[in-house]
Amino acid sequence: MAERYRLSFTVGGLLASQGVIVARVFLDQKDWTAARRIVTDENMLGVRTFAAGKRIASETVKRLGALAGEELRYLADEGTAADDRAALMWVAMCRHYTLVGEFANEVLRDHYLMGTPTVTYADYDRFVLKKAMWHPELEELSESTAKKLRQNVFRAMFEAGLLEQRGNLVVPSLLSPEIVDMLGDRPESFGFFPMGEPGL
């Protein structure tokens, strides 16, 4: 039996601005639990209710835990471009959530390489149906949760600039030299983007 997918990405889309805030607190505290508590208690994410703030802080911490120290420092740096931050938060989401990473590689990137101009909800549904053969946890999801997961994957792709919201057109990724250099330590991460092999 394949390892079960984590399927808790029901909040927040890409969480790019939240990721920057939490990364800065973590780099100051050197402790994820302390960082999550501070961000939540001081409502640093500007969320309306304490419960929602706690949930979003927890979700952000989970994803940031998938980034290396150098990637976290670059994300938190004041001089880092918004596009680079978005790219790192997409990498964090894809690494933490294997289902999202596989969708990015097997559908988003494949469509780009094959010249298929769009990625749609129907593409996602076909992908999930195929994965459900080895992952019964996908069939156990309620319809509303399954829809929320799908919605959040697409919201994250829109926010990361990987898809155009109008028409779901695939946008080829032009990663900065800094991001290319960092991801070179884990080259499988390039597979999360609609692009060819870097340097080719």
C-alpha cells in the first residue's frame, strides 16, 4: 500500500505573505512551536478570529518545515522579490503535500512540456481519480472537502503565477538565478514548475 497522502491543505491557498511573517519569527526564535505560538497570540497574520489565526499559523508552519535553512532565510529577507517568495511557497506546498507535488509534476509541468495550453478542474479530477486506485484515502474524502482541496490547489497556482485566472492558461516559469541555485540542491523541485530543465 502506498504511503497515505497528507490532505489538510484546506486553508489559505499559497500563504505567501503569511510564510514571510512566520519565517521571520522562526529565524528569530529557532523553534517552530514558539514561532507558531507568537504569531497566533499576537495575531501577526491579522486574522479575524483566534481559532482561524491558529489554524493558518499551523498550516504555514507545516509547509515552511519543508524548506531548507537557506530557502527560509531567502524567503524572510526584505530584499527578496515577491515572485521568488511565491516560488518558494509553492515549493514548500509541493514538498509537504505529495499529492500537490505530483499534480504539479504530472499535470501542470507535463501540460507545459506537451504544449497543452490549460490546466482545468477536469484535469485535476482525472488525476485524483487515477491516484485513488492506490490511495483509498482520496475516496474517503467528503465531496465538500475534496472540492475545497481542489479549489486551494488552483488558488495557490494562480497566486504563484503558474496559471492565469482567466482561462486557466499555463504560464511558463522563469525562475530567478537565486531560486535556480537554491533548488539545485534538490533538483526534483524543478518538476513543480511549468518549465524545461534549467540550463538547457
